[in-house]
Amino acid sequence: MLLAALVGAVACGEDGLDGLDGADGAPGMDGTDGTDGTDGTDGTDGTDGTDGNDGQDGRDAAPSGIFLNFVGVYETGVFDDGASEIVVFDATTNNVLVINANAGVVDVVDASDPSTPTLTTSLDPSADVTGFGVGGVNSVAVANGIAAVAVEADTSTDDGVIAFYQTSDNAFLGSVGVGALPDNVIFTPDGNTVLVANEGEVDIEAMVDPEGSVSIIDVSGGDFSALTATTLDFTAFNASEAALVEAGVRKIGNGPGFANTLSQDLEPEYIATNGELAWVTLQDNNALAIVDLATPAIVDVLPLGLKDYSIPGNEIDASDRDDRINIRNWPVFGMYQPDTIAHYVANGQPYLITANEGDARDDSGDESRLDDVTLDPTIFPDAATLQRDENLGRLEVSTLSSDPDGDGTAERIVSFGARSFSIWDGLTGELVFDSGNDLEVITARRLGTLGFNANNDENGFDSRSDAKGPEPEAVTTGVVNGRTYAFIGAERVGGVFVYDVTHPESPRFVQYVSRRDYALSDVEGMLSSAGDLGPESIAFVPAADSPTSEPLVIVGNEVSGTTSFWSITTP
């Protein structure tokens, strides 16, 4: 701040005039900074924001579901001799073609009224195919009014034939040679090509082991009198045997003194196709073959791996001697070993559904009960407990797969089949979904101690728990109201399971139906009252092709010799 100037002077005598103002003083120095002020008080809260927009709808609304309702049955009256095995529906005639292995024919059943299906005639390849000794009929397929019938030779290791018939008048059209033991025949979706899985099953006594193969027959020309088949074998994979076995493909062999190649050991069982690729189950080998139909060539053999029954959700009942339903985890693996396979499309991608029946090759020496197997004591210190009859002792296991290093001591416990159905990626062969313990849990709740894990030729509680449980055998798919459903038949306990498989990663259980009377004391003696025993195949009929204008499910039951018809309704 500025200081005041000094003014005036001391004088003698009169006062002098006031002196002039002094000049301004020099500027003072700046003062020191003041202290900081205190913080202000908090401001008031802001107003609430507006509500956000609604989220998008979920992927699906709740499924509407379907119901299977029994309509009618065709009965042969033949017990446990394959009188009704493979069934297919011909939309051009409203007939169902049924493999009757007992009679060696294809029965033609009029299903124009499914409540009263009636046998009209039979196709008999033994009377129609000249110069060929017929050993039996194994499979039938139909498309565009043409039926293809798979016929094995009277010497099963010889090449078989496919016989063709016109369904409008059942006229025989011709036949063509294929591989040994044609076990399954299908048409491509356009009806122009026939595909055949030739099992090539070994005859141990005769020491003959034919190669398994896949035959492809072009029928687009319409002339069935001079057809030829292209038959593909697996010889190209012989050089890769060690790598494939290491990856998990089973080579079972024929026992001492009777060696075979991998291409002889691989045995095609069932086939599915989208018209571009075909997928072939190699059941005994726990593998899947992929066929490129354009080339044509077998392009891959994929191991299917093992199912771990020690994981929660994969529980099984493993004993027929524990007198109870005992579905629990065990230190056991199951080979998937699918029998039937079906193809469907979801979100533009091919998927496969398999019924994981399981199978032990006859006379191979591969099957044993666990109590006859030496378990590695370092891996199974509780072997004595596990091998009790009421635990795992009665379980049927593969000695080959349980002892992969062949030292005579089992390092793991591997059983036959997976007691489930599975969904696989059709391009990679990777497992997408497995039904886990569903089939046993559902039948336990429904049937209880009356019929749980019963056999297919006699009633009796728990008799198949030591083997393959309910033993899923048959599978097909169908679309109803825009949703895809799978229908799975259980060969031993009987009945059909229905699942919504529209989304392959998350199928939904819909229904379990069974006509079997589990209380009968004499199934064979009271066959007409027994219901359906041993479902072997299932056919789906869409509403557009159905004689009732409702979708149908048709089931061939080989033990009861019945063909049953079910209508599909929606709530």
C-alpha cells in the first residue's frame, strides 16, 4: 500500500505558507497470500434418469410340445423272431413296408386307416432275384414310388444285392450286387441315389472276414434292369491303423490264428445322408465314417470316444443283483457304439443323432463280466469292493478296451454302449449333446420296480442293468409346427422317448410312451396282450403325407412282431 508524504517545515517568525505535497512514495511490497477458504457444502442430488428401453425377447418362447397317442397296431403273432423290424412309409400308396425277417419277406401293410392296418401282400426277393441264393432281408427304403430292399446272400460273407420294386403294383424291377451283408439301405433326399451300409460281418468258424463297405447306386435314370453299384471299402485306412487305434477307433480282431486288416475289421451298421455327405456308424468299432458322395470316397474315420459314468449327470444302474434301482456314479466308461443314426439341419448346419445301443462282437473274446477281469491294483485299490455282484462285478465290459496296453491288467473299466442318445456336429464329428442318465431316470420314475431295465422277451425288474440298460436302438427325426423332434426307441425296456432337438445344444424332454404290459407273467403265452416289445426302427410321417392329415410315428417291434401307429397332436 502507499505511505502518506511528509508536509510542511519548521520556520521562524510568521507562519509560512503550507508546503507543497511531497512526491508519492515508492510502491510497497506485496502482502503474503491469504489462507485457503473452507470447502463449499455438497450440491443437491440430481433427478432420476429415465427408464431404459425394453430388452429383446429371449431366443424362444416356451415350447408348445406334442403328444403321441396310440392309434392302431398290425400284429403278426410271431414272438421273438424279427417279424417286424425295419418300417418305412410310402406316401404314394399309404402303405407301410415292414421287414419280416422271420418269413424272409417285406410285408406290405395298408395304413390308409392307421387304426386298422391290414396286411395286403409281401415282397419276396427269394422268388424274384434269379441266380442268387437269398439268406434273408435286412432293410428297406422307399422314395418316389420305388422300394429298395437289402438282401444278404445265403452265405453271409458273400456279396449281397439290392432288389427294387414299384410300390404302385409291387412289381419287381431288378436288382444290383453290393458288398457283403447289406445291413441298411436308404435313399438320398432327392430319391436319385441309393446308399447301402454293407456290414461285412466275420464268420469265425469258416475263417472268412469280408471287408466292410458302402455301396452307392444311381437310380436317376429309371432303368432298374441294368444298374451298377460303386462300392467303397476302407483299404486306404489300413496304413493308418496304428494312428486310428491310438485315437480311439477299436480294432477288435478275430482271435488267435485269424488275423484281419483294419478294413476287414470295420463293420458299417447304419447310414444317414443329406445328399452331399453320408455318415456311417461303425458300431463295433465305436467310430463314424464320413463319405463324400460327389467324389465319391470315404474321407474320414472318426473315433467317438468314451462316456464317463463318474461325472454327475451320467449315473447308471450297473447291477442286476442289488434288488433295487441304484442309479449312481461309478468309475466306469461307456463306449457310444451307436446303431441307428439320423440327420437333421439346425441353423443351416448338419447335425447327427445316434442311438447309443452298444454291441459286443460275437466270438471275439472281447466281452467279460468285471468280476472275471484283473484290475490294476494301483488304479483300483478298492477292486474287491467294486467287483462284488451288487456293485460292478456283473457288469459286462470290454476286455480289449479296458486293457489298452494289453498287459493282462485292466487300467480302466469300459462297458458297451452309452445308455443314451447323442447329438454330433455333422462336419467335425464333435459331441454336441448327450442325454446322460435321462433314459434310466425317466423309466425308473415311470416304471419303478415293475419294469425298470427289463429285458425285451420277458418281464422282470432290473434284468438288464448289468448289460446296456434300456439299450436305445432306434432313432428318427421329424418336424412339427416348425420344431424338430427326435424319437428314440429303447430296445430292451421298450417304449419311445420324444425330445425337442430344435436347438442341438439344449434338447428338451417331451414325452415317454410305451404300450408294454410289464405285469404279465407269460409274455409269449399272452402275446396279444403284451403290447410292443423290442422297438427296432421308427418312421416319421409328416402331416402332408399322412392319410389322417396328422403326423404319424410308426414303430417296428421285433420281439412282439408288431407294427404300431401313433398320431401326433399338439396342445
